[in-house]
Amino acid sequence: MQNAPSTFPGARPVDGLFQSILSLPFHAIAYHAGLRLRDGFPGKYILQCSACSFDLDGFVEAGHALCRYREDGVFNEVLTTWKGCNENGPMGACWTQETGIRRRALNAFLTLEWQGTTFEVLCLSWRELMREQRLFFILGPDRGPVDAFFEAVTRWTSTPHGEVLVFEQGNWRKDPNLFESIRATIADDLVLPPGFKEQIFEDVAQFFARREIYVRHGVPWKRGLLFLGPPGNGKTHAVKAICHVAGKPVLYVRSLESAGMFSSGEHANVSQVFDLARRTAPCLLVLEDLDSLIKPNNRSVFLNELDGFAQNTGLCVVATTNYPERLDPSILDRPSRFDRKYTFDLPTQAGRRAYLERWSSQQSRELQISQPGIEAITAATEEFSYAYLKELCLATAMAWINAGPGTSPDTIALAQAHALQAQRRSAPTEAPAPPPQPTDAENLMAILDRMT
């Protein structure tokens, strides 16, 4: 960004703007900023908005608007980071393989050009109750172009652009790491019983391809898939592979809880999730660990949104759970909510053999396991999940490398299988948690729900 003078004739100097505003009590910052802008830019329309769903930095970086810093006595506080670095995460945390400099305005006065119109934008940031607060004030010649610019930025922000939108702690955020993981997930690497994997992928593909048929026959064009089964047996891998193959926008929900004491609450969060999903459709809405997302205090609103009191046209909901016994029967057993349930069981003997054969075939000749060795390891890995089989293969490769040349991978793999089997059997098992007890209001809603 370059420095630029004010583009509004008659605009008054803004010296000391940030000092006077940010020295005020938290509750007075936004109001005082609005007064200063009204007095400094008479006749200009002013729109105030929060940074939530308004990613101005990303919009500008993507080349949709030109942006310069004002130079008339304003000190612009700009945070410079390295692309890929998660400034809000732990030390050294990175999102992607991107490289290059990224700048983010904290407290700055900007001049923007968008579709032939020039705007002034004031960005304010401060810490309040351990959370960052960020506000924008957009100034333009009149209401029409300002509202249009605001709508353009918010629409762009709420649409995935080479990312996956993740809902967590009450907000949507773009997760390039998850996007890269989805893009790297190959369906062929998913070892499942014959026909099972193909059935799932065909289910999703046919849904997105047959909109006209749904409409012609008056069938709501929406779909719900529920993946059940103990952890480590391919549910997450299958979800990522579906997202990769489907080629549709992906919205990923990890939590419906809010952060902070002044959060909007889980009811509003559920509505926010489905509202964006409907505006993004056709898309995939992934609900990770459904049993932990749905609670007595949000169950009713979740069911209402899932049932589509507002239309869920084009929405394919894919949910996972390791503990179906924790789900309310109104979620688990009602077909109109999740049309198909796919159970990801522990691999059978044939499944374990197929997994080991696939892994072995991908290794160098020295590390490949013989067929008799695969048979012995298959027998020794009874009740192993796919996650345990993956750990077995990794442990075998590492132990073989450390053992030096000439060591038999069959011997090492069988020893690792016995060690992991002993570890698995000695690990404490998690007792199933009882389903949450509904309140009186929940019981009433359940009765009404069964009546409909």
C-alpha cells in the first residue's frame, strides 16, 4: 500500500485521531470515532461494521480493491507477518506453505478504490476482556456505493476461495491447513469393505448431479449422511475424500460453543451455521463429532434448522460420530434428517490384509513384507482399527530404518504388531457417556416433534 492524501474535498485534518479515540473507555471508542468522522467529513455517508465476516485485508490482497494509507498526520499501525504464519496461534505455528510478506492494518486510515468509487476507511483495533475488538468505518459519497462495497466484501468473505470455512468458538474462519489436507486426501487410499466406499461416493455425486430430477418430482433437494463407528476407522478420511471429489464449497463445524462472556450463544451459532450454508449452497456442511455438538440447550434449534423450516435446498450435510449411543433418537432414528447412515466398523481380516498389502506395495523392495509375513501380521492384529494399522506401518518403517541393512521387515512388523496389541489391550476403555437428560422444554419439543 502507498501513502495517499485525503480524496474528499474539504476534509479536516485527523491529527491525533487514534490517540484521542483509543484512550477512551472501551464502551466509548466506537461512538467517539463516529463523532470525529462525522465532524471531519461533513456530508459523507458513514457505515460502521465489525471485522466479523468483513475480511477487508483478504479482499484487498485478492486484488478486488486498491488500497493506500493516508498521510495527513496519521500514524498508521500496521502489523507485518510472514504468509503462512498464524499470528494468533502458538509460537512457530503455520497454516500453509505460502511465502511472502502480509500486512494487516490494526489502527489505520485507508483510501480505497473499488469499481470507480473512492472510499475512506478507518480501522480500529483494541483488546477488551482478553479478546481483540476490531471495527471499520467506511466513508463514501452516499449510501448506495458504501452499502454495495460492504456487501461485496462480506459476500467474498463468506465464500471459500481455495480454503475451507471452519466454524469454531462462535465465528467462521478460513482454514488453509484443512483445505490442503482435503486436497491431499486421495479416495484410493481409503481401504474399506468392497463396494462400501463406492456406495458413499456415488451417493454424494448423484445428489449434486440430479437437482433437476429432484425439482421435477417435487422432492426437496437436500441430503443428510451420518457416518457411525468406533474411532480410527476411516470416517474423517472419507469425509475429506468426499470434499475433495465433490468439488463443492465446504463448511466445516467443529464447535457450536461461543468464546467469551458476552457471546451470542449456541442458538445463534446454530442459526448462523445454517444461514451461511443456505447462502453457499450447493455445498457440503460437515458436522464433526455430532454427539459433542448437539446438547440439550441447542437441540431444538438444531433440529428446526436441519429440518429446514427455511429451505435447505442444495445442502448436503455429512456428520460423524464415534458414539451414536449418545445421540438423541430424534436425530439418530428419523430418516428425514439423515437419509443414510454408514457404519465404519473395525476392519475384518480381509480388510486388514488389504491395508497391509497396499502399504507394503508402496515401499521400496527392501522394506516390503512377504505374503507369509502379511498373513502372520494380519492374524496378530485382530480388532485393530485402521488408525492402529497405520501406526503399525509407521512404527515398522522407523524400526527397520534404525535396525540397519539386512534386517527382515517381516520380523520387525510382527514384533511391532504384538507390541501394539499388548498396548491396545492394556489401554483403559472409555465408558459410554449417558445421553444428556432433556429439560422439560426439551421434552415438550420432542412430543411436538413426534406429532409432526
